[in-house]
Amino acid sequence: MNYTAEINVMPLKELLDPQGKAVVSGLKNLGINEAKDVRIGKHITIQIEAENEEQAKTKVDTACKKLLSNPVMEYYEFTMHS
């Protein structure tokens, strides 16, 4: 069966996000002063074939841990769709 994983990889909340700070500054330059915090991350979509959803989740989790995120600086979360 084919599954689609929607993965979000974001910087850990404890770490400074320089890209996010630059966007906040840019928004202020546009007159949008209400934005107080911006975090920049990655959104990844993977289509994966597996026998069942649990197997698909295991494969996606492995990909996130070993390739798609840096656990020292980032966390990830994902949802699965069939």
C-alpha cells in the first residue's frame, strides 16, 4: 500500500533561529510589527510503500532520525496519509 508522510523539521525551541530573526526584522520593515517570533524549518513530503501504516511510520521515523533531521539542533514530527 502507498502512504504519504508529511514531515516538519524545526529548530529546537531552546536554540536561536537566525533565519527567523531576520524574517521578523523584514516583517517590521514592511510595517508588520505584530509578528513577535518566527521559526524557519523544513517541510518534507515522502511517498512510501509499505505493507501497513505501522511499517510506513517506522520507515519514516528512521529516515527522520538518520537523514532528515539533526537531533542536536532540530526536532521533527510527521503525519501519515494513505
